[in-house]
Amino acid sequence: MKLNIIIIFCFLAFSAAYSERPLRLHDLAARNAGLQLRAASSNSAVSSSTKTASSSRSSITSSSAPTTSASATATETSFATSGIGAPIGDVSSTTNSASMTASASTASSSISVDPRSPPGGVSMITPAITASETYIKVGDYATFSWNYTSLIVAPSAVNVEAYCSINKYYYPIAENLTVKDTQVVWNTSGYQETASIPLLVAEYTLYIYDASSNPSAVASPGYLAPYNNINFGVYTPQPYTPLNNYQCATCSASFSLIERNVLRGTLAMSLIASLFTVLFMMR
């Protein structure tokens, strides 16, 4: 009986040991699978970190490359500008291109003028516009001075001329003046000696206008309008002539000295005769 109990106990113990062994093998397999998964996840993390590091390295390399090229370009530009380490031809071409660019930008700029603005004008100082009459003797120096008014766009050059209506000719007084030149002195003697068309004894009109335009141009807002509001006379001095030898060119009905004396005697005799007639009639 005891032997049977011992045999049964041994069988149960043996069966229990064999039943635990598969469980232990299963646990080991599960543990091995977990370790493999952990290793795979760690490997993927390492590879992702490696990729991140490589991408950051590539970004650092790409960002550092333009900086290097930019600094090199800046260095080359400074060398080309200063002429250090660059041929003379390169420096001149750089300077020429810069000057061409500056001139192009200057040419493209324009001035905006309000169309309601008045045209630019001239205010005369000498001779004054209030002067009744102005005469200039050929051989003297004539002075003209003025100021500009309402001028927005300054002309590049200004001409001053004297217009004669008899021969319809513009006599130059000064040419290609700047807007800062507001006074001219006309040497009439020097002009008369060298002029192909000499000055006439006549009345003249002073013209001040833009050299790029003409004396009869239409005024534009802000631009210089031709000025022609001053008239003056020009005369040539004559040599002295005694009164007895003087002949009036415009006096067609003039009398000589003898004729004037005869006329005076005739008038006196007529007056005396009239007085005697009145006295005789009163008696």
C-alpha cells in the first residue's frame, strides 16, 4: 500500500515537472522575442538618430557653402573695386558699368509737375519794367538783370536776345546761360564791329527763353516761358554838325534863314498896314 502511494506521488511529481518544462520554454521564447523587439527598436532609434545627425550635417554643410561663396564674392568685389589683386582692365570695366548704371538711373528719373502750376517767368530788375523809355547807344555797355519766378523745372541753358521787327532778326546778347546767371552785360561796340548783321537804329524787344525751345514756344506748367515784355531803343551817335550846315532829313517843308527873314518882314509890313487902316477908319 505504501509502495503504491510512493509510486503515485512519484508519477505526479514527474508529470508536474514535465508540465512546467514547456511553460519554461515558452517563457524563454517570449523573453527572447521581447529582447529581439527591444534590440530592433533600439537599432531603429540609433539609425534615425544617425539619419538626423547626417541631415543636420548636410544642412550645416549646405548653409556654410553659400556663406563661403558669398564671402569669397564679397572679397572679390572688394578687390575689384579697390584694384587689389585684380587686373586694371577689370577695375575699369567695373567702374564703367557702375557709372553707366548710375547714369541710366539718373536718366530714368523724372520730375512730376502739377498741371495747375503756372509757367515759370522772368521778373526784370534792370531795366525796370516801370521805366517809361530805355535807350542804348551803340558803343556803350548795356546791363540786363532779372529773377526767375514759379520755375519748377530749371532749363539746362538760357538764351538772351534782342529782336528787331524791321529786319526780323534776333541779335544774340548771351547764349547758354545757367539759371544761376541772372545778369548779362552787352558790349554793343564789340558786337557792332564783328557782326555780319549790324545793329539798326530802331526799337528792340528783349527775349529770355529756354535754349532747348524757341522764342515763340507755348508755356508749360513749371517750365520757363519765353519773356518779351521789355522794349528798348538803339541809336547810333552822329558827329557834330554846325547849325547852318544842318539839314533836317524828315523836314520836307523847311525854310532857309533868308526865307524865314523874308517871311518875318512880310508879316511885319502886313501888321503895320492893318494898324494904319484901323486908325484911318476911326477918323
